[in-house]
Amino acid sequence: MANNRMRKIRHARVRKKISGTTERPRLSVHFSGRHITAQVIDDTQGVTLASANTTEKEVRATTGAHSNVSAAEHIGKLIVERATQKNIRLVVLDRGGYKYHGRVKALADAAREAGFEF
């Protein structure tokens, strides 16, 4: 419980500085014990432009419903594929208060390799 409270404090501190715009939306990541969620968000309009998570049927068939590094890589590639359909290439990474290591790093590296710039 204390770890999640501290993560939310770190996330609030990061969100003071990071905001998604129409030209450069925010790539927000969230990890639960079981699932991974990534969203491309335009904060000026308050809309989610693209999203991907491990609860989707086709993702579960590929990676299983696990929150691990291989699933994070798959979600990173999938979010880029969906955002590219809407001509989104430049994003700012919102790591959600998580350390840039492990699953966050795997998702970010996979997104960079697939075509995102941040």
C-alpha cells in the first residue's frame, strides 16, 4: 500500500511538468499486478487518441494476461501501430511514477524501435 501511495506522489510530481498537446500527445503507461495499459492522450482536448492493454483478446492470445517484460514490449509495438494510423509520431513519455527500468524501459524501447520519438 505504501509503495502505491509513493508512486502516486511521484506521478503527480511528474504530471506537473508533463502535458500532452495536439502536436505532441502524452504516452501514459500503467502497470497493475496483472495487466499493462498504454494510452496516447491529448490533454488539451482531454481525449485518448489510441490505447492498448493486455486485457484485449488478441493480445492475451499472443502474450497471455501477464504483466511482464515481453508483454510490455508487445504493448509498446501495438500502441505505436495504432497511433501511427492517426499520424502520431512525436510523443512525450509519462512513466506513471514508475522507475524507468524493467517493464517501463521495455515498453519505451519497443515504442522507439517501432517509430515513436520521445
